[in-house]
Amino acid sequence: MVLWDPLALVEATEAIRAGQLIAFPTDTVFGVAADPSNPQAVARLLEAKGRGRVMPPPVLIADVSQLEPLVTGLNSVAQGLVDRHWPGALTLVFRVHPDLGWDLGDRPGTIAVRQPDHDLARALLRQTGPLAVSSANLTTKPPALTAQEAREQLGASLAIVLEGGQRPGGQASTVVDVTGGTPIMLREGALGRDALLGVGAT
């Protein structure tokens, strides 16, 4: 069992840099994470979940300062969504920065990014940098809400599991595409359409 302490963060960061997978708590469920700049690690994440490359994992960031190197075309509407709803349950799909060069799956040209509303998750992300993260479960199973559930589903694939107590679960994040002039809701989740109308999402 690995607890949330400075040493655990160091160990998790080292595991990520070694191309391994870790699990950690977020504001909704437990996530399984890989180094997004390491295509072999991302492939391990997708394989562990039984998920194909047609569903690239989103990227979690600690704060907005980590966003600029990842994306291009951060217009005023997208910035308004960031300012109003981050950290929180909103995933934004941007055009990927042309210099990034990450291989997250079979949707080149875009990247999905979220800042979780969870202090300990952001502490990890400050140590590791942005992470490719998906819910810590097999694709056909419910998301893990505890460290033990993450171990039961993905344990053989995980180098480290960081403890974080029972997660609240609930709805997944809302996903909004901001690659064009008008934001488009791709998935309605924890944030309803009404919460986004003030910044032009349809």
C-alpha cells in the first residue's frame, strides 16, 4: 500500500518516467496514468483497459500553465471555459500544438485536456507534468472508486497505486470541442448544458 506522502509522489513520478503505469485518485474516480510522451506507455495503458487506439486517453494537467505547450488556438471562448470551470469536471478538446509530437491514439490533430479538482491529484501532476489518464477499470467494468478496486481490475498492470479514500464517482466529465469557432458539446456529463451556455457552447 502506498500512501499520499512526499516519498509516494517521488516513487510515482519515477514509475511514470520509467514508462510504467500508476493509479491515483481524482475528483471523480481513480485514474490510471501513463507518460503521454512515451508511446509504449500509452499503448500499455490502452492494453491494460482493453481499449483501442480509436479512444485516445485525455491528458490531465495540474494548472493552466501546463496547457500552453500542449495546444494551439486557445481563443477567448475556450479561455472563458477554462476560467469558469477549471479545475473541475470539464474536458476540452483542442487542436494539438504542432510541436508536441505525442501519440495518444488514432485521432491526430486534437488533444483532450482537463484540470482535476483534486489537490492531491494536482500535486502529483506538478511532479510528473501532464499525464495521459483514463479511469482505472477494464473497459467493460465500472470505474474504480477505491485503490482496492483499481488493484482488483488493473493490478497486474500497475507499478504503484496511490491511496486516496473512497472517490465520489458520479457522472463523467463533460466534453466540449473548442477546435472551431463555436464550442460543441460532445458529451454531457457532470456539467450540464445550461452551465456552459454563458460561454457559447452548443
